[in-house]
Amino acid sequence: MVFSGVSSSEKMGKMVIENVYYFAENPMLDCNQFIIVDKKNDELALFDAGNGLSLKGLIEGMSKLGLNYEQITKVYLTHEHVDHVLGIYPLIKLLNNNPPELFAYGETAKILREGDESKIFPGNLGISPGMFGLEIIPLKVSDLKVEETISIGSEFNFQIYYTPGHSLGSICYYERSKKILIPGDLVFSGGSFGRYDFPGGSLNALVESIKFVNNLDVKYLLPGHMNISVNGNQQIESSYRMVQSIGNYF
């Protein structure tokens, strides 16, 4: 298949700050993933699940940084697309005796609970679960609420913000004290931003969502694709200017 061999590629990881780790996306419809260490409970929280084929690479990358995948007890998703959610299925199988709890917002949670394959694979991408060696099945998902705060140990408190535009289920996770933003596919480094041409996407909503996060105090921008940044506000401002110029053009 087109995607064969991807699973053998180690996901290169590094520490962003103490107890926050970044694992870079592999080629072919994967995403960046982030691990937050819960020192209090000796557990790990995973943000976004990747494409499934990259799970082995994530585990290898975690091992090199002294992180044990068996300690993943929670998975937090930014939105419902294939490159961010497919890794849930093999991870649950791997951790069958003690599967992690899944968290998502709104449409994302609904899609995963219903096992709605058409919403996980948006548009006419010409791909299917079989290409990833997976079967989409209904999952148990815990609902997140807008402006809810999720605590990871005693050190991290992430607030949930609904930020549509790229998809109907898109959210950001914001840790105010450490100035961390995990925006999924809302904004990227270098002035880039998420596609708005998939079903449920909206340029107007994307502009408003980027405008909202542009008003947050962000140092560490940890996006779903491309590089992370320690100049978060500068990067978000650049993305906001770019998306506004497209909005004005149309």
C-alpha cells in the first residue's frame, strides 16, 4: 500500500520544558504529538493520536526519552481528522488490559462514538482505514466542555477553547501559567494555518478562532503539524495577518 513502511520510522522527540515532550510527525498524513507527564500520579497524557501507522515510531521515540507508553492513561484530541485520531485504535488494542481514557469535544466525540468513517476521512482524499490496516469502530469518549479546565497532575491546568474553522470539532488546549497552546490544526509556525475546505470547515470561523487565540499570552506554540515554536505570539500574529488577507481577498 501507499503507506507501507511508515510505521517503522521513529518519531523524533525532545523535551520542550520539564514534563512536556514533543514528537514530530512522520510523513504521509500523520501529526505532531505531545506528552505531558503527570508526576503526581506517575502517568502520561497524550495529546493527539497520530495516524496509527506511526504508533510504533512514537513508542520508540518515547523510549529514548525514558517515557513508558504503558503509562499513557489519557488521550486528549484536538479534532476529528484521520491524521489525529487513527492512532487511538491500535493504542487501545496495545493497552487492552488498561486502555487510556479518551477525551474530545462536541462533534469529534460524537463521530468517534458513532464510528463515523466518512467524518474521520474528510473530503475526497482517496484514502480508507484499510490503507492504515485499521477498522473504525465505535469508541467510548468522555466529553470536554468549553472553558473547562483539565488538570494533569498538580503542575498543568489546561483550559478548553472551542476554535472551529478547520473542522466542526476543533478545540485548543491552553495552559495559562506556562503559556502553552496546543491548537491542533488551527495555526502553525511560519504564518500558516489550517485548511478550511473540508466538510465543516469555514474561512470566517477560522479567522475568528485565530483572532481569539491571538489574544492569549502564548510562548510555547505546539501545533499539529510543522515545527513547534517558543515565540508563540509572534507566530500566531503572523498567521492571523495571513488569514485576514485571504478573507479580505474573497
